[in-house]
Amino acid sequence: MPCTVGGDESQKPRQLLLVLCTLLVLCFLYNSIWRLHLWGLGHKPLYDKHGFLAKLDYYVTLEHLTPTPKESCRSGYAAEKMTTIYPWFIKPAPMFLDMNYRALSQIRNFYLPFGTKRQEWILDYILKVTNNYGLGEEFNSLSCKKCIVVGNGGILTNKSMGVRIDAYDLIVRLNNAPVRGYEKDVGSRTTMRITYPEGAFQNPELYETDSLFVLSAFKSSDFQWLRSMIFKRRMYNVEMFWKSVAQHIPREPGDMRILNPYFIQEAAFKLIGLPRYNEQNIPTLGAVAITMALHNCDEVDVAGFGYDMGKPHAPLHYYENTRMAAMNESSTHNICQEKEFLIKLLKEGVIRDLTNGILRELIVGGINGVENAFRAKSGGMMHCRCDVAISTTIRTSSS
Ligand SMILES: *[C@@H]1O[C@H](CO)[C@@H](O)[C@H](O)[C@H]1NC(C)=O
Ligand SMILES: *[C@@H]1O[C@H](CO)[C@@H](O)[C@H](O)[C@H]1NC(C)=O
């Protein structure tokens, strides 16, 4: 007897369709639920791609904008705060290179400016002559160290911050930012002046007599230059420098130091998150100095950072007449990403900004305002990659 399924034969495609439809609906539902789950239950990563806590969306309050002077010093404060937003932070890192620099595994396998590879011969030679590698017993014996990095920004003008700046244990100045004649606004003490050949004072009279001269080397000719300065020899092959350089530094070898290049490396690749293989990966000296201070101080404050984007004719530096509108940012710096890093530090209270330049910039232009302003001024040279949006709500209603 033949097995007849007769009319059922015509039902088959319909059944198949039903099964397919059901599967499709189930698939859709599953997908939707999965997405809802992702959004709703917070499967967002806890840390951003640079290793910082991703959820840094606290309010920027007026307190951030006007830090109150605190006479006390909170031991371990900056490093502790840093660790809460960036768990990979490890405090110990020597400020300067000493004869044992080869033991520093983080730098010996990196080329300049991120390490010491292939510079060993000249480094040994220089370090043997300078023969001093620290800040001295007076600083080391402090149980709590308050440090300030003074930037060169025109925002320091007429703020009368001099007395407050002079109260810090360690005062870092950068490049050729003068003190004499500007004491009321920028203070009169300088613990160290961090610079590179093109940034150093060319006029020997402008150097303080009691500060350390600290070289932050970016290229191998910077070490050759330092060697010439130590031996008080004129440097003739100056074509390696992008502008004329100082021919005499009125400091003795014992007052000269070499900044640990680890801070350049850490600022660039870990903290700011610049690309490893790209020429735009050199942090500014200001960011490098802040990184150094975070490793060596209990509290870190800054002043003279940031530009007021709302005032294109405001002075760029406190000591010269260059206007912001004439600013040409070097294409080796990614200012926009660096700004993000500084904003993270400020918003979480790791550092404080006595002149409020960094956050004020954010208020005027937003981070995109900063980006656009820099892009316009550098003729499109800047490749700003501020892909991590900073969600900031600024409460200024009470002002
Ligand atoms: C600072 O104050 C002086 C004297 O009051 C004034 O001439 C100058 O324009 C001020 N500079 C800025 C940038 O506000
Ligand atoms: C800025 O850059 C342009 C073009 O590269 C140059 O012609 C000009 O002199 C620079 N301005 C300053 C103030 O350095």
C-alpha cells in the first residue's frame, strides 16, 4: 500500500515558512534583548583605551576653578588620586638620570626621546662630569612635598600669583620663561628649569643663580649640546637645531641634570595615549614636567597653562608680545589629546590649576572649540584625534 500523504505534500512549504518566520522572530528578539542588556546593564568597559577610569563625568564646580590655598600638605595625595583614576600608575621613578640608568628597564630599550638606547657613550661621559643626580638633602628630607609646574602662558599676567607660587617646596619652570621683572605674577624662586637647546635662554644674564639646569633631551644633538655647555665650548655644528641655541649656560656641571626620559615615554604613550609610530607623538614640556612631578611630589599644582580661546589677541606668553592669533603650534605635538589628559587630572582633583587656564578654555570653546582653534591656526596641520568625548557640565550659574 503506497503511503499517501496526499494533501499534506502541499502543506510542506507553508510549514517551512512558518518555522523560518519563527526562527527569524526569535533571532530578532534575542538580538534586541542582548543589545538592551548591553546598554541597560552597563557592559561598557570600566577603563578607556589609555587605562583611565572611563566614567569621569563629575561636575566641574566653581571650586575647581578657584582652588583655595591650602597650607597643609597631604602626604601621598597626588599619587593616591592618580591611582584611583589610572590603576596602572606606579609612583617610584627617579627625576634625573644617574650612573645606574642602565638598570631602568623602562628606558634602556627605547630610542630618544623615550629612552637612552644608543646614547650610552655620551651619557656616561656627561654623568661622570656632572656627578650630582638628585635634588639635594633639603628636598629629600621633606616628609611632604608640594610642587608647582609654572607654564609660560599669558594667563599669568596681572594675576599676582607670585607669593603663592613662591610658597611651594619645588618650583619648576620651563624653557626661557623669565623671572626677573615678573616676580609679582610668577614668583621669584626657581628650583629647576627644564629645557632643551632651542628653548634655553640665549642671554646668560637671564638665568637664576640658584636653580638646577635640567635638560630634557629630544634628539641626540641635545646631548652633544649639553656636553659643549658643560665644558664651556662653543658649538659649531648647529644645523641640527631648528633655531639658534644658547652658546653658554652660566651654571656649573654640578648644577646640571638630565631629566629621566621615562616621563616623556609615560606621558606620550600611557597618559596622553599618543601613537607609538607617528611623528606627532612628542608631548609638550609642560605635560612632561607634570608627569615628573606626579612621580616625585605629594601634591602637584600648575599655573600658567592653557590659553583663553575667547581672546585671540591675548598674549600667548607672559613675557613677550606674541599674540595668540600668531600662534603656530608645532606639528609634533597633539595639543588636543594632551588637553584631554590635563582635564582628566583636574576634574578628578589630582592636580589644581592656580590660574584656571585649562578649564576656562573648555568653558569658552568646549574641547571641539579647542580643536578647531588649533586646526585653524596651524593651517590644517594638526590632526586632532579627540575621539574620547569629554562630557562636562559646567556650573557657572552662581558666577
Ligand atoms: C596688566 O596690567 C597693566 C597695568 O595695569 C596693563 O597695562 C596691562 O594691559 C595688563 N595686561 C593684561 C594682559 O591684562
Ligand atoms: C607660522 O607659520 C607660517 C607658515 O608655516 C610662517 O610663514 C609664519 O612665519 C609662522 N608664524 C610664526 C609667528 O611663527
